Amino acid sequence: MPTVTLDKKTVLKLLGKKVSDEILKDRIPMLGTDLESISDTEIVVEIFPNRPDMLSEEGFARALSSFMDIKPGFVKYEIKKENSKVTVKNLPKTWPYAVCVIVRGLKLDDNKLRSIIQLQEKLGVTLLRKRKKGGIGLYPMDKITLPINFTSRPKEKIQFRPLEGKTIMKVNDILVNHPTGREYAHIISGWKNYPIFVDSSDVIMSMPPIINSHDVGKVTKDTKDVFVEATGTDLNILKIALNIMITTLADMGGTIYSLEMDYGTEKFRFPDFTPRKIKLDKNYIERLLGIELNDSKIKELLGNMGIGYKKGNALVPVYRADILHQIDIVEDIAVAYGYENFDEEIPKVATIASESKGTILERKIAEVMTGFGMLECKNYHITSDETLTTKMNVEKQQLIKPENPANIEYNTLRNNILPGLMKILSENTHNEYPQKLFETGDVIHFDKTSTTQTKENAHMSCVIADVNSDFSTIKAILESTLKSLDVKFSLKKAKHSSYIDGRIAEIKINGKNAGYVGEINPQVLNNWNLEIPVLAYEIDLSNL
Amino acid sequence: MNLQPHEAKLLKHLEDGVEKSVGQLVDELKMDQAAIVRASLTLNKEGFATTSEISGLIAIISAEGKNAIKYGLPETHLVNELKSGNKTIKNIKLKTIGIALGVAKSKGYVVIDKCILEATKKGLASLNTKENELILLEKINNDEKLEKSDLDILKSRKLADYTFKIVRKIKATKKGIDFAKNTTIKEEVSKLTPDLIKSGKWKDVILRKYNVEAPVATVHQGKRHFVSQATEYVRKIWLEMGFKEMTGPMIQTSFWNFDSLFVPQDHPAREMQDTFFLDLTGKLDNKFVKSIKKAHEEGIEYSSGWQYKWSRELAKKPVLRTHTTALSAQTLAQLKSDDLPAKYFAIGRCFRNEALDWKHLFEFNQVEGIVIDKDANFRHLLGYMKEFFGKLGFEKARFRPAYFPYTEMSMEVEVYHPKRKGWIELGGAGMFRPEVVKPLLGEDIPVLAWGPGFDRIIMDYYKIKDIRDLYKNDISQLRGMKQWMIG
């Protein structure tokens, strides 16, 4: 989730009321933003992905101001008409959409410029999914001439000086040698034609979603009027992203001028700030929240979330990205009502409790094993191939490995429990002997018949590291365990390379192999740097 | 009169009225000398015994002396050798020739001339008489007292030695004998043996008293892992409130882990760096694919959905579950309207692909719960959460708005830590979105859901600072850990 650093002075000025740190600390989290810290100059907050409209000082203050009842209600923005159109044609199917707008009369300073860039960047990361869904660009109007075209060309026919680049570069050069080019090259990799914005004099303004032109696509604090665009794969998301950007610019003092978007067959004017109407069902809201509300209370609560209300309909501003269903309005009502103001209640609903069979079995086993004086251990399910294979002196086996593990030494899902217990013994040679350990848990195997291609079986294993014990000790414990659990079994002479030949038996339950019992092979003891004999057994519990 | 076991034992031994030395008693009673002396002092004091001390020179015959008694003195052997004629020294086969020659010469039994030995008349005559040394040795053997001058003779010949010694002898008095006869003397034993118990002999003995305050060696009991103990308690909380336990695999298809919970396929949580995907292609449960796909692409009734093209392939990818909420989705999918209202819980290991350090672990425990009830509301959710954390010892809980793709309302639960005097965040809860409930259950009814982690609570309870210590399995740590005592 994105963390943004907001200029405190700007936020307080936009809030429109003097507010103490204490009140901010109390109110900001209750609006649904994680307050990280607050200092004399900065407010650091984590904005949840449902509220990208709060990623700038302006958007944040707008939401907080209505929530704190300073300036409640639906915020209206004036839109003027620009008599120009943006032609959108010949675009790759992978990047077909654009929406564009002009904002005039900005009075920028370093702070505002930083805020705009932060918003552009954070929207790119969150709502636009690291630019995979789209990108946003801003251009000083004094560097370009209307009308603007959004089109595409083969890469050989594109060259311009990228933002902060020193010279005019070809596309391949940008994608390999420019830091931003390198970062986003994967998005357009394999495309025949690359999307570009060109102005009426055929000057290349940018190559979305990679980078703007340094010459005509760099906004500075002297810029008064900007051309703003969003391009990408999802028109709906692009509209929201651009609405968030331009309402922020309007809050900075700019005036929005709409443009006609000409897709050839389809034309529309952007932006359109007509709020989305969502019909509210008062009973539904009351039932879900467990509180009683009337019309005026609903209107008041919605106003505290910046949402309008008219004749049973919520009027949702165009910069809100998270409203999919009436339930999202219900949540806004709950937030405005204040989670702290709901009375908690446990309803008297009679239901019968029950435990799973696995839980019961695990507990019974633990009762038996702790009765033998054994210590229960708990291991990770993710271990290493080395632990399961080489250290245990077994042949290379087919194991399930998660992709790209962050910890190289934890790279494989366990198929047995015993190796983990051996690892514990090897890490505890400084502790007092005898050491008697057991573990119950799930192990993972391939299974073509399962929907995940894997199956998980409950296993148990126990080890005894003791100079005075031998095969008969572990066999006695195994037999006693299985008898306690009322399991019929038999032991058959067997071979297994983890154990000493002639001191290992196969455990058969219902005529099937269910595990092994024996003395651990000295080679395995050497592999684990153990100097004490170890006796062990492992049972598959899934067929009990 | 109450005698201590040692004293009684000694008196009983002296019951026959015979006087005995301490040395004898040591042999006969198998007690150490100091114990006998201590006991005798008490018996004296009580008038049960008298103690006499004899002091004097006590002779001890040496090994050579014992030989002489048995085989005769060396000088006698030498004279014997010369009885039949003179011999050169070389021809005399006598081990003790050195001593024999010296003594015989000084006694005037032999003369020596140019290495030829000859017995004198006096010597030959000595064969028919008993040497004085032998007489003295026999006297010692017969416990006769010798004069110091006689003892010195023997000592100079290394046939015997002597020392000055006090011999303590103990004898029971009449009072003592009478007391002994009328008293059963109990023997003291340290170990209560099966034989003592079975035969009833335990009544005739005294079991030695121990120093019960002395330190003893530590005993290691078998016990459950502390995480299991905590898990058992968390389970108990939900069982007491009437919840049924859900279980299910740790490996889930992305479909159940994400799609069924309305997590869009491009959601950051589904990215490789956060989640353990498996390089396998799973299969989809066709019964739900259509409705879930529709919920994502165009929504359900009154919902716009996420408005994107849903991919079957992405949904097939198996993943190590990132939350137990996958189990809740599967439970919803199996419920019928007759089953309602219903309450379920699960406790399970979940996974996130995270680099290991003192505060990050790639496996964590989650406690999941759902309440499916047409009359359930948001206040009930708060009620269940408050009750749950209250039972874990946190009396104050607060709730603040949060965001999860599958719940609305969504919230983070924080509890007040009385010792740290601060709020700690323990996890998420909410009400499942209609886009989750409708496709799985067939109707849109309220579902309360929560999935806080409880590793932090375990760490807090056991004062563990490094999260890796939860599964470090240090045997001395496990042996020494206190039991989970809440509940």
C-alpha cells in the first residue's frame, strides 16, 4: 500500500480550520487511512488502495475536511469547454484508450510541483498497476499546439529527447539506456507500433506509457496551463485516474477545460463530472449496520464522505474509484457514523460447535507422546531440498518447490516430517540428552487427480537421541502409540537408506505402507553432525 | 526414653553383656567409628552402658615376624645349613642370607674365614633351644603384654612394631540390658524397597529423614509446543461460542485463494514477490467459474464488478494460501440454506513470500471466522471481535476503517496493551461483499468474517522478541517454557 508524505501546512490550509495534532491523530485513522507519523512539517499516511483520490494534499484535505464536518458535502467543480479535439486512432489493441483535458490558470510553486509529481507517480503505481493499466502525462501548453493526436508509429519512426535525457534518442536507445525506459520497457515489449502523442506541428510529445519528451513534456513551476492525458488499457480506470489528477489541479487553483475525444466512430467530451447515481435502500443499510437512520441522517453522513444525496440516491463524485455496489456506500455511511460509535453486540444465535477430525487426532497423538516424555516441535512447511534429500541419504526425489522464494535456504515443501526433526537435533547438540521429540503436521506430495495437483497428508514422526536406547526402545514406543490410538498394524522387515540395514521395519496399516521405524543410518548422523544414536519413526496418518 | 536409631542399634548389639572394643563393633555393626563413639556417649549419659579406655603400647607383628613364627628365624636356617659341614657363602641357598649372616655373627653362631662359613658350638646348640625373639612374638600372639625393651628388640629386627594407643571398650549396664530387652530396636533404612512394603518390614524400620530443602536435578517433562498450546486455547474460544471448525489444504488454486474472494487478477497481492506460487497448472471447479468470472468482469446485480477480462489460466495457478479466508470461501460454496444460520472458524498456517528476519516470517498463523446469518450485522462483528480479544486478555479493543477487496465494511482491530500502554494492531475483519457471497452461496445474505493473526499475541505472552523463535525449536527453550495459562 502506498505511503505518501504530505506537506502539513498545505493540508491544514486546505482543511480550512486550525486543527491540533491530537485531533488529526484521532481523526485521520478513523477515516480509513493509516497514519504513520505526524511532525511539524509533514503528515505521513498510508493510503489504502480503494482511495487513490487521497494521494495528494488536495485530495486528502478534501476528504478529511468533509469527514471532520468542516466542509461537508459534494464538491462541485466548474468545467469550461475547450474548442478543440484529440484524435485517437491507429492504436495497438494492447493500448487503445486515451482521455485528455486542459487545466489553465495554475500558479505553481516547488511544493505544488512536488505534489503533482507524487500524485502522478502514486497513481501510476496503484490504480494504474505500475503503468500496466495506464500512464498519466502533463505538458506545458506553451510548448505545444492544438489539436493533439494520439496515434502510433513503428519504432524506427520515433525519436525524441526523453525527459531528463541529454540528446534526441531512438526508441531502442531509450528502452535500454534511459532509466525510466528500462523500468517500463517490459510493458510494450513485442509491440509492432508504439503509441505516441503528437501536436499539430507533428512534434512528438511523449511515448506512453514510457516517457515524455523533455522539450515539450516537462512541467515547471512557471507553467500556467497544462495539457493532461491518461492512456492505457481500461477506459474506466483512466477516466478515474485523470479525474483524480485534474480535481487536484483544480483544488490548486486551476480551471478545467474539457476536450472532445474523437475515436472516429465514437466521440465524447472529457471530463464529465456528472456524479454517478446509486440507489440506496434504507432497509438494507439499517439491516447491515444494525442502526436506525432517517433520510436527513443519511444525507448528513454521506456529506461527511463528500458524497451527495438526492431522492434516495447517492451522488458519487467522479474521482472515487472504489464504489462498485451499494455496499460501498454503506461502508462510507459507517465510516462517517464512526466505527467507534457502534454498540458491540453478540447475538443469541444457537449453533452447535464441533472440531475437525484432524484436530482431534492431533490432540490425541500429543497426549500419548507427551505421556512418553516427548517434547512437541513445530517446523515450517517450507524447508530445503538438501534437508529432505542429501542430508537424509535418500535418492533425488520429485519435490514441490514454490517459485522465486525470497529465502534461498527455504525452497521446498516438506514431503516428510522426520528430516525437520533431524535438523532440530543437529541444532541442539549442546543441550542435555536424551532428547525425545515429536511433531504432527501436514506434508505435501504430487497428486495429478487433485485440483491443485498436490495433496496434503497428516504425518507424525518422533525421534529419540540417546546412547542407551536402541531399536527395541523405538519399536516399543511405536507399538504403544498405535495401540493407544486403536490402530491395527504390523511390522515387516524393510530397506530404507536413511536407516541402518537390518534395523528398520516398514509399518503396515490396513495392508498398506504407512511409514518406517528404525535406527538412523550413521551416514545420516554424520551428515547432520550428530554423535549420538538416533531412533525414529514416521507414520502417515491419512489412512488411520 | 527415646533412642536414636544408631544408639538403639548399638545397645541392642551389647544386649549379651559382653564388653567390646570400638574396633570390633565397627566390624560387627558395619557402622563407622565416629557414629559408634557418638552413640556410646549417649548410652553412657543415660546409664545404659559404660565405656572404659585402656591406653598402652600395642604391638603389631610384621610380615617378617609372621614368617619367623611359621618357619623360624633366618639365623636358625643358616646354622641348619652348616650343620653338615662348612660351606662357602656362594653355596648357601638362603634368600635371607644377608640378615641371617649378620645376626648369626653377632650372636656368635657362625665364624667366617676367607668366605668359608662354619657353625660354632653355640650355634649348633641354638638349634635345640627356642630363640628369645620367637618367644616374644608368641607372647604378642597370645595377647600378652611385653615390656618396652622387649618390643624394642623386635622392632630393631623389624619383626614387629608398636604404637601408643587408647582402646575404648563398651559394655552394656544392667539398666541398658533390661532396656534393650524390652525395646524393639528399629533399623534405619534410606530406600523403601518393594520387599519392605510387601513383607510389612517397613513397620520395623525407620525411614531416614531427608533434607527436603536441598536442591535437586531438573526433570524434563514431555509437553506440547507453546504455539500448539496457544492454538488449542484459541480453538476453545470459538468452540465455546458455538463455532464449527473448518479445515482444508494449504495449497489452493488462485481461484479459491483470490478469485472467489473478488480479488482482481491484477491486484498487487497476486504478484510474485508477495505470494508463493507453484509451478503447476491446477484445475477449476466449473460449478463456480461462471458466476465468479461474471462477478469480476461485469459484477452481480447492482454491482459494476471490476470491469476487466478475467483469465481462467491465472485462476488455475496453485498457490500456498495467503490467508485462511480461502477456507471460508469454500465453506460458503458448500452451504445450503437449510444450514443457516451457521458459524465457522479455522486456525491455520498461511504463507507470504517474505525475507526472514526478526520481525518477518514466511509462515504465519491466522484465526479465521465467519458467521452466515440473514440477521447478522456490523455491530455483531464488533461484538465477536471484542469478545475474542477479551478472552485473550485484552479488555479494550478498538476498530478503525481499513480496506480488503473482499469485505465491506472492512476494519483493522487494535487492542490496548496495558503493560506497553499502547494500541497494537492485530488484524482484519469485515463483512463479505455481495460480489463474494452471491456467487458462492447463491444469495446475498450478510456474512461476518475475520482473519486476525495471533503470532503477535503468542510472542507477547511468551515474551518473544524475535519472531523466528516461534519455530526455532531450541530444546532448552522448549523445556523451560511455561505452560499457556490463559483460560
